[in-house]
Amino acid sequence: MTCQLVFSCDVEAFVMEEGDSAVRRWEDLDNDILVKILQSFDLFELTSGLAQVCSSWRLACSDQLLWKMLDLSVIKSNFIKIPLEPYVYVDCQSDKTLTRLLRIALNLSRGNILTLIFHYNLYVSDDQLTYTAERCPRLKRLVMPAWNRIKKTGICRAIRIWEDLESLTMPSIANPPYVMEEIARNCKKFAELKIMGPCDILFASTLVAFLPNLKVLSVRCTVLSKGALVIILEGLKKLEVLNISHCLITEVPPSSPRKVLTKLDESILEKASRLRKFLTCMSDSCIMCQRTRNDEGLMRWYKYEEDLWKVDEVRSLAI
């Protein structure tokens, strides 16, 4: 017996050929098989109208196996920079496209999304973030977009919903305490943090004050003061993994200009010896270290390979 499957939104039947066997309809296809087929589809295909074909297809399109992760890292806003807050203007059509995609995907997911990934150049509004949070309350991992259009009330409202949040990747933020305090108050299982921006003494002190149980921290490819590094190593007693690979590590001696360290001194290495993993790279021959230096510790990811910002030496934080 030979079996031939024809898959198309416009085709209403699948054919099993054995002589003159009867034609069977697509909606009669076993749901597990249909879900398996749909797993090979990308986000745009899944939200293109497949769920509207028939009730069987909608059931398959809503299967939780398809919606453990909502990956929006392939979507960037069409924007221009402006001199006033929020310092970006997002094209209306770009906003409408994102809203439509969120509405369809979140309705199909039925609250089953555990991992949510935004592109760092996706300028999400407060309303879009709140809508998303309300429809994926079981979220465990979040990769945040740019902060520009998200206000304090918006992110705090979302964090209150995400009580199961365990891992957060975030761009730099000028005023970190309120975010960390909200996480400490609501997310009792929180254990992993990645900061895609400068880590100064204020940021490090905030982590120690509000997230003393943090186990994994990555501050790769950014400017990191030696003072902040000491605060992290001394204050985060339960930290197991610290990634400072390709960082521009600076020190400001008394009455002297800032200097960039070329290696870690023994006092730092001794403090880090208790960690299970201490990931570092300060090599002149390393391309990523060169890029961090060239960008003065503020990585301009748009200049480099498209998905480079997704990389992390800590496997659980890589995308």
C-alpha cells in the first residue's frame, strides 16, 4: 500500500491509495498526526488562518505542544529615533501587525505559553504587554524587548501576573530597583537573570538587596565596574553561575581617571572560586571582546550578525 498526503489550506481531503480506496477528509486525520505536522510550521504560518479551516484544525492549532514557547525574536518594529520620550516613533502599521499577531497567537495558546521571547528592537507598548501577560499567566522565562514604550506601571502589572517567572533577559534600564523589587515580591521561584546593558554599582546593589537568592547571572558584552563585580560576588551568596565574558571591566582608582582592566586580579578570582561556573573572556584576540571595546561597553547589536544578540555562554540563557 502506498500513502500520499497532500497538505494545503485549500485542499479538503487527504488520499490513501490502495487500488480504488475511498477519499477521506482532512478533518478525519488523527489529531496527534496533524499536530505533528503543524510543529514544523513557523509562527506566521500557524497564525495565517489554519485554525479557521474547521473545528478539527482549530483544535490541533491550539494544542499545547505548539505553544510552550512564543518566539517573537524574528519580529522587529519599523521605527525612527526621535529627540523626545519615548525616543522612538513606531510606524502604525508595525504596531497593528504586532497586535494582530499577539491576538491570534495568544488566543490559540490558551494560556499554555511558558517561554516568551521578544526581539530587543521590538518596541512593545504598555497595552500590548498587559494583553500578553494576561493571556500567558504561567510564564516561566521572559526575554524582554526595548523599554522605551513600557512604563513602570506596565511592567509592574505584568510581573504581578507572572508569579511563576524563573528567568528574565532584559535590556539596560535606567532605574532598576522597582523592577527587581516587583520580582522579589511576586516571583518566588526567580533564579536567572541576564542584563544586556551596563552593570554599575547601583545595579549590583539592587540585585543584592532584592534578589539575594539569584543563582545564575549573565552580564556579558557590556561595561562592568570592578566595584559592581565585587558587590555581586560578595553579596549574592547563593549565586552559582556568573558570566562576564567579553565585558569591558573598569576601575576608577582614587584621584585617577578610569582605567580598563586587562585581567582579573587575585582578589576577584578568590571571591569567584566558590562559584560552580565563572565564565570570563578578556582576550585581545577575541572578536567579541574587540567589539565590546570598540563599542565602549554599549554593544550596538545592529552592526553585527542578525542573531548574535541571542548568544550566551550560559546554555539556559541562550536563545
